[in-house]
Amino acid sequence: MLEGEALGIHDISSGRFAINLVNTWNRLAFERAGIVLPEHDARYRYGCEWLGVVKRLLEGERSPIAGANLAVADYARRRRP
């Protein structure tokens, strides 16, 4: 969803807008892809780290951004023309 769309929904709904992010629940899909599904707490630690990276990029910070699970090098957010 684009940032502007989210802000529009937020305005129309009088501030009652939220996004529910689920950190992987479909074990069968992972098994079929040959990927080991991490346990619940590990998935949510990864998800929190991912959200932190996205937040920093949305705030205009330029990478490198590195954490326990993610490393983003030479990246900056840019708007579409």
C-alpha cells in the first residue's frame, strides 16, 4: 500500500486505520519451499527488526542499517516520479 493511500484511509476513518502484520504462520508453505520455519519468538524478533529498518528508511535515513538478522547496504528511499 502506498503511503498516500494509507494516510487517506486514516483520514476517512477518523484515525481508525491499522495494518496487521503476521510473521509467517503457514508451516506447510515453508516446508514445500524447503525453508525451515523459525519458532514463534524468533519470527517476531525478525519482524520487529524488519519494521525498524523500514521505519528508518521511511524517515529518510540512508543505509547501511544492520541488525541481528538484516543488513541493508547502500539503500535510500526515493519517491516514484
